Amino acid sequence: RKMNAGHVHSRPSGIAVAGHSGALIQGPLPGQVSKLVNAASREIAFYESFSEWVSADASKYFAKYYGTRPVDDEKNADKKDGFLYIVLEDLTDGYKQALPLDVKMGFKTYAPYSAPNKAERQESTDLKSTSRSLGFRLTGYKHVKEETGEVELVGKDITFAISEREVLVSHFKKYFSVSDKIRWDVVNEAISETEKLVQWYTCENTKFEMYSASLLFMWDAENPEPHARVRLIDMAHVIPITEGRDDNVIGGMKNLVEMLKEIAKLGMDSRVSVS
């Protein structure tokens, strides 16, 4: 569905953590973000037919979709032809100091219809990262620096080099930390929210499988309450399931929950530091 024309704020969204800052901007309304996509993107098709893929009860695991709008801002003026914005819920809304973390799901992150050269590139990335071994990889996150209290972005230049589980754990611990102290309440709420989503995807989703989608974690470093959010995002490569379940993603989801639970167990040891 089309949205009425209006001003789009050409300001990168606080959600963008994995190299997509130019494609995700705030607006057009408060509580919304606009994501730049090809006009023929499968992501538009997914959201336009959302109710056919996802039950009403499970819609809470996704960002709300408000429709599409033309590219009418100066920042992306060169993409007015052939591109659109899809307008989604801003998952940082209501947070004073939002900290997102993006986890790309799947042992294989390219779709069956991917062009051979793209499949080869993504296969190489899957093999070099933790995707092939764990079924997920960290693509980026923001955290509060211990030294200055400022928010720092850890992007692909660092996360793409992560190939060992132990290194991955250390980054997750850093993400959940403020002033060298891990927010165990946030870790536990993130686990609870992730388990609910994984339970739905594992046991109830029989309609689609997804490639190169992400789980987005979000919490507020300035909120004394945990108030963590976990959502599925980047639904550009969704196809019908021909049989069974989406084991390519489900296995990674289960491994991610297991790793988060291992981190939570460390909370019983008061001597644990972020390192």
C-alpha cells in the first residue's frame, strides 16, 4: 500500500548497525523508519502479503509495516527511479540510548535463486564467519564505551573477522554491558524474548523459510528496567516452505539461545568482567 507523500528526514536511523545506514533513515512520522529498497524487492511483496505468511499472534515478532513511499529526499535523489522506501516501525522509539545488535541467521545465507557470483561470495563469507559452524553471525552492534560513556558502533570491519565462538561471546558480553558491568537483567529478558520467537518459528511456522534475515536485539542503556526487544528484520529473501521446517535458520536460532544462556550463567559469578 502507498503512503501519502511527505517529508522524509534524511537522518540515518539509530537501528542501522550493519553497514546499511544510507538505506535506513528516520521518518516520515515519529516512530517510523524508511528503508530504501529496489522497487521490485521481494521484501515489499513479503510485507504486502504479511497476513498470508504470519498469523496475527506472531506479528509481534516483526517490525510493523506502514506501506511504501517514493524516494523524495535529497540524500537518495539519484535513486528516485527504480527504488522505493518501505516504512517500518522504528524499534528505537521510546528509548533514550538505544543499543541495537544485528545477528544474521542461517548456516547458509544465500537463497536458492541467488546468482552464481553472489552465492559464491556469500558462501565464502559463511565459511569464514560463524555462520557455517553456528548458524548465525554477528554483523554489527552499538555499545557504551567503558572509558568515555559514549556509544560506539562496532561494524562489519570488525565483526566479519569473527570466526570463533569465544570471540563472539566476548562481543555479546560487551554489548550487554555499561561501565564494565553486564546488565544481567537485560540478558535474561533478551533470552526470554528470543525463546518466544524461536518457539513460534520452530513449532508454528510452516509457511516460509528465509535467507539472510536477521534477529535485531534492542535495549536502552539509560533505562533501569531491562525492556529488551527482539525482532526479525531484513525479510528480502522469503520463499514458501516445500516441506518440513526452516532447519537452516532454526538450528542457528537454537545455538544462539544456548550461547545467550551460557552468558547468563556467568551472572552467578560476581567476578566476571566484560573481557
